[in-house]
Amino acid sequence: MIKKIRFYQTINAKIVMVIVMVIVFALQLIGANFITQTERQLISNFQENQQLQTNFLENSFIPYLEMLEKPEEISEGIIPEDEINQLIQDFSGTEISNITVIDDDFVILGNSDGTLQSELGQILNDTDARTAILQGSSISRQIIDPTTNTRRWKIVKTVYSPSDPQKIIGAIVVESKIEAVYNQITEITWIFLRASLIAIILSSILANMVSKALTDPIKEMQEKAKAIGEGDYSGEVKIYGTDEIGLLAENINELSDEVERGQRRIESERRRLDSVLANMSEGIIATNRHGVIDIVNNMAVKMLDHSKNNIIGENILSLLQIRQDYSLRTLVEKNEGILVYFGEEDTEKTILRASFSLIQTEAGFVSGVVCVLRDVTEEEKIEKNRKQFVSNVSHELRTPLTSMRSYIEALIDGAWKDDELAPRFLEVAQSETDRMIRMINDLLHLSRIDSGKSELEKELIDITALFAQVLNRFEMLIQSEELREKNYQIEKNLLAEATFVDVDADRIVQVLDNIMNNAVNYSPEGGTITCGMKIKDGYVIMSIKDNGIGIPEEDLKHIFTRFYRVDHARSRAMGGTGLGLAISREVIEQHEGKIWAESKERSGTTFYIALPYIPYEEEDWGWV
Ligand code: ADP
């Protein structure tokens, strides 16, 4: 976020203010000095000038004042007072407003003011003049003229007798208009102020221009830097010169290019990483050092069945529901990873193997944790099934062997001598051996299917005829001596026409035998086995229905599992291996068909076998 700068905070304003202030100070200093000096000079000039004029007047009056002291020396026809007055009247001094001449008794001898001629011969009432004569010294000082209220320069010059330098023979009082000097100074001050004002205005304009020349490129650079920050690398800062600012502008342009290149590099790296992550078969979750998730790939989202937005920001321990059992540290230390189970209570759980590793900087600082998730549900299931299978096989083989062993023991213990028992015991041993052989054969068959070694020898056969053949065989079987009294019925609702399918006939017969056997075995006495056939959705579907004991719903989904039996004892008693339906399913799936069962407890079971069927036209065989 770039802050907005207030006007007074701008460099422009600061430069202008500093320059104007410097100029104001300089002008103040120069002005104060200059005006005081000028004032002093003008006043002293004025005073000197007045003094000179006064001296000149003094020299003019001395003879007449001397005459007044020594009336005997007055030449004929000369009246000294008149002469003095006349001299004053004739004197045309500059700036002088009034000249008064008195004798040592303060009697006014002459006055320059025409209106004051009546005062001639009178005593001058002037303190300065009296003081000067009494003290024998001259006085000069500034006074205010009460009538005009202006400043005057007053010189009282005592006049000494040339013959007796100790004797005062009179005094000259000269008043001059010093106000004019002050007016001059005021005028000069005004001129100076006006000039200063113009200088300030001009200098602020100039300062503004100079500072703008400095700040404009800075502003441009600031805007460029802001644009770089917002990811806009277009355009370049204009380079105005080769000074420091020019170099800075050049550096900013280079920086912009470098940042853009870097950004592109990062972007392409990120995309590469994204596509690697997206296409991985493993789920990847990355967290910060506190375990809060910041990266997750699609596979992880799919595995965890969450939305991506819900996962980001969540703690990985909570997400995997392992907070109670582990801490991040213990997980990272577990090299082989851990298994986590996901899914609703009653459904089949997804099993994930989660392996954790640290994300570390070069300096060894831990910046986060990466978790790799692998779906091992299938592997775990296979492993579980394998274990189950081994245990089942061992169990299945141990039961007949134990039973055989007890019979053989009984025979050894003497039963072989018993004509009645011995053949029965041997028969049991034989049937158990047969069952074991059947089971081993079934297992071998399944193992061949599992390893892909059991190849089908397919040929196009009429499945209607094949089904009919199997049923005919079973009709004969139920009529046999053994089963006749059970009074089983077989009802055939087969298709009327030949239905050709591409199958391995022997295997299909094996499946049909299996299901028919079960139907017979689980049917009650007098039960009817209904066999049907139909063609639907590209399949020929055969059904074998009995009205036997049925299969409970919870067992129905397991009956195609190896060794699964609803009633173990009954199955074993009937010589079943528990592998018949498992083999049937494998065989039908090898044919890309389907096999399933519907059942209702105590009212019967229906098995369906669906095989892929492509109806053919007569013409297809035209070339035969
Ligand atoms: P078995 O050798 O025990 O018959 P199968 O794989 O053929 O093994 O059948 C598995 C189990 O399915 C049997 O043990 C039995 O409990 C049940 N089953 C199969 N067919 C029927 C049926 N028609 N009626 C009732 N239960 C059946």
C-alpha cells in the first residue's frame, strides 16, 4: 500500500519553503544592515552639513557680535543687529528652517523667519540656547516641532570672541528639517521591501521550477515502483539526465525488467509445479510450520472427499483426524508414514498411507511440512484377503484331515477288524479325500485365473442347447436312485431358438453345474427348480430358481467370496468346498458377463448368469 503524501510533506513544498526562507533571512539580514547603515550615513551627512552651515554662519556673524561687545569699534553707519539680521535673511542654506542669533544676554539679534521680526531685541526663551551660553558649550540634538509634529535638528553654537577666546559673545540657533532624511529612509525601506517581495515571488517561482525538475522524475519513479508492486511492468521511466536521479531512473528500469523476468520465472516454475502436482497419482498437502495447509493438489482433494476451499487454511492434523494420536514432530520422525482411515461409519473405509517430510530452508529453518497421501485401500484389502485366504485354506484342509485322522486312528485301534465299521470308516476317509482333492483343484483353478494363466477356449456355441444339455443331465440325476424319493422337479423355460454366444463351453457348463448343484442341494423335498432364459440389453440371461431355504440379505452380498458359506456345517455335510460360486464369478467375469443372486429367506433363491450376446443376421453366414 503506497501512502498518499500531503502537500506540505512533498519534496517540492520543502524545497520551495527552504529556498524562500533562506531568501527571506538573507533579505532580512541585508535589509536590516543596509537600512541602518544608510540611515546612519544619511543622518550623519545631514548633521555634518548643518554643522558646516552653522560654522559658516558663525564666521559671518563673529565681526558683528564682536562689534556689539565693543561699541567703540563700530564703524559709522553700521548697525550690527541689522547687519546680522540681514545676513540671516540673505542666507540660503539647504534644509534650514530657522536661524536665530542671540548675544550673550540671550537678546535676539536676528531671525530668519520673516514673521518673527517683531521678536528682535527680545530675550530668547530657549532652554538649549541658555544652557549652551551658560555652560559655554555647543548643543546639537533632535527635537519635535510641536506645530508640524515633525523632527528637527537643532544646533546651538556658542560664539567666542576672536580677541578673547574665553569670552562668549553670542550664540547661533539653527533648526533644520531632518524629517526629510527620515522620509528618504522610509522611502528607501519601502523600495527595499518591494524589491524583496518581488525577489521572494520570483525566487519561489524559480525554486518551484527547480524542485519540480527534481521531483517530477522522482514522482514518475515512485509511480513506476508502485506499478511494479502491482505487477505492471509495462513502460519505462523517462531518463532526464546523467545525474544521480537519471542513474536512479536507469536502475529502476533495470529493476523493473529484472522483477518481470523473475516473476515470469516464478510463474512458469509455479505452473510446472502445479501441473506436476495436478498430475500426480499421490495426494500432496503442504503446510506452513504450524501445520496450517496452504497447498493441496487435486488428488488429495479427491482422496479426502472435501472441497479445496475447505482444506486450505485447515490444520493437517484435524483434517486427517489424527490430532489425538500424533504431533507434527512425531509424524515427521515416522519414516514409513502412518495409515489413516476415511469414510462413513458403515461404509467401506478408504485407507490412506500418509508420509510426512519437512520443508527446510538452506539455513535449516523449518518452513513447513509436506504430506504425501497414497490410496492403499486396495493394497490393504488384498493383503487382508490374502491373510484371510491363507487362514481359510488352512482351516478348510485341517477339518477333513482331522476327521480322517480320527477315523484312521479308530481303524488302527482295531476297527479294521470290524467288518461293519471298517468299510464305513474307509468310505468317510475316501469322501474326505475326494473333497480335499476337489478343493485343491478348485484352488488351483482359482489360482490359475488369478495369475491370468487360465485362458478361455472360446467358440461360438448355442447356449440354449448347452443349457438344455446340462438340465437334461440334472433331470437324470434327480431320477437316480439316490435322489428319486426327494421328488425334485425341474421346470425348463428355455428360449425356443438357438442362441449363439462366444464362450468356453466347458467353463460355462462348470458354472451351470455348480449353480444347479446348489439349487438341488438347498431345495426342500419336492422342490421345483425353474430354469429360464431371456435376451436383454445385449446379454443372454439364464436364471436358475429354487424354492429352498434362501439366503439372508446380509449374506447375499458375500456368497461369491471364497470360502464364504451361510451355513458351514450344512455346506460341508454336502461336500461343498465353499469355492463353487467364487469360481463361477471369476469364470463369468472372464467372459465379461455378470452373475448375481436374488433371494428371500425361506422362499428361495434365483441365480442369474448374463453373458454378452450379439444377435447375428442370417446373411452373416451367407458365405458358409
Ligand atoms: P458350497 O460349496 O458351500 O456350495 P458355494 O460357493 O457354491 O459353496 O456357495 C456358497 C454358499 O452360498 C453356500 O455355502 C450356501 O450357503 C450359499 N448358497 C449357494 N447356493 C444356494 C442356494 N441355492 N440356496 C441357498 N443357499 C445357497
